[in-house]
Amino acid sequence: MDLPVIFQTMVKLLLMLILGYILNKVDILDQNTNKKLSKLIVNVTTPLLVLSSVCASGSENRLSVLPVLGGAFLFYLGLILFGELAARLPLFKKENRNINACMMVFA
């Protein structure tokens, strides 16, 4: 990758960071807006970015990625099920059940 391209990307990120800081300081972006933007990024933009990068990989057979996506989906479903079941074990406090389940899935 070219150094000017990397530098240009870093400048764009810095400008977006400064813009976000200023908008937060003048109270255009409040706590509720930040939560909604974070939810949008995590639940919509990031999965679509993954699919977009797979489709743009230049592979002739794009359908070959479907078994991998299906396997990953089943793996995470299994992790969620395991986390929920393991968090119900008697060695965990009942009030920390959701936290423990989340840590078992994403840790």
C-alpha cells in the first residue's frame, strides 16, 4: 500500500474524530444519539462491511463463502447457548447471570 494513501486515510479519520468531538461539545450529538449510532454501526454497518469485503475479494466462486458464513453463524449460536447454560450454574450469582453469559460468548 502506498504511503500517501495511508496518510490520506489517517487524515480523514483524524478530521472525523475532531468533528465528532466538536459536535459532542456543542451538544449536537447527545448520549441518546451516540447510543443509536453505535447500535447502527454494530448491528448493520459492520456485518454489511464483512459481506462487502467478501464479495469484493475477486474470487470467481462467491458462493463458496456460504458454508463458512453458515458455520460461523452456527458457531455463534452454539456459543450463545453455551453461555446461557453455563451462566445458570450455581457457582455464578443470579444477578450477574447476563454479564457472565455475555463474557462467555465474547471473551
